[in-house]
Amino acid sequence: MIPLKDSQSANIFPFWVFTIIAINIYVFYLQLTSINPELLISQYALIPNLVNFSDFQTLPPFITSQFLHGGFLHIISNMLFLWVFGDNVEERLGFLFFPIFYLASGAVATLAQYFFIADANIPMIGASGAVAGVLGAYLAFFPGHTIKTLVPFFGFLTVINIPASFMLIYWFFTQIFSGFASIAVETASIGGVAFFAHIGGFLFGWIIASTLKR
């Protein structure tokens, strides 16, 4: 399922959503044009076995890793979900709080994944955890919205309106299933997908938004 547009656009210009997407695209351009992209990744990605919580210098990658991506599909999917769901969440959280919420979601998501692969030396990168936080907040704030979605149907692609609650809950449970499946094969990542980052970010976003909503 590929989201295209939600049923109710925000009443503001989504400054932070636009800015975050622009920063991600620029950083991805730097990755593509870097003479030594592996060095760039090693400097700004989160490498679990290098984390030392008593040494602050090892902690910035919990933030910087959110702006690196592993390929075109990785960044396009993340930025598409952020564009579709982010504007309403930005409007609800406000200009000052939204960027804090976004970065915090990414950090919590990365921490959730870190706990499962603390001894790994594979770099963790991507905005997926932060975007998952936005999805969790969207579910809490706007469960009644519908999402215009591109879906496969008997070998063809068609566009239908899907309730946001159904789409996001379905997405969340697929992450849970995939995450525990990854444990069964003794890894917290299948094909480079950090499922527990998605779960952690989504739950964080849903909890924060639900608390604010009450």
C-alpha cells in the first residue's frame, strides 16, 4: 500500500515537514556525490557497538543517523510517508514542538533498535523511526481520516480510500510480526530493515499524541 494523500489537508504551510524533507534530500545528495561515502556513513551513522552512554561524543549519531539513507527506495518511501501524514501532525503539535517531537521519535526509535543489536558493528541509518513516530501521532490525532492509497488488485494498481486507522494499525502489526520473526532467526534486522525502530518510534508517537490529546 502506497499512501498518496489524506482526506484533510492541514490549514498551515508545513514548514518543518518541507524543511526536514529538503535536509534529507540534500544529505542524500552528499552521500551520492561524496568521494568516500563509507567515511560519511561511519562518521554520522549509529554503529551500535561504538555507543557508550557515559561518553557524550558517541551519542550524536542517535540524531545524525536519521538524515542518512541507504538508497533511493529508502529515502523516497520515508519522505512520501512524512509528506502525506506529517502536515496534519505538524499543525496539531505546533511550530515549536513538532521538530522536537520528530527528532525525539527518531532517537527513541533508534534506541529501541539498539537494545536488540547492541553488539553489532553494522551502521544504523534512516528516517524510518522518526517517520514512524509521526504515523503513531497521526493515528492518535486523526483516526477518522481516510487515506487515498495506491494498492495492487489482481495484478493491477488501483487507487482507493482506506481509513487511516486501518492502514496505520495494519502497518504497525506488520512491523511487530516482522520484528519477532527477525528474533526467530537471531537478528533484529532482515534485509536492512530496523523493525524494532519502527515499533519504538510508532509507540512513542502514539503515546505522546494520546497524552496531549487528553
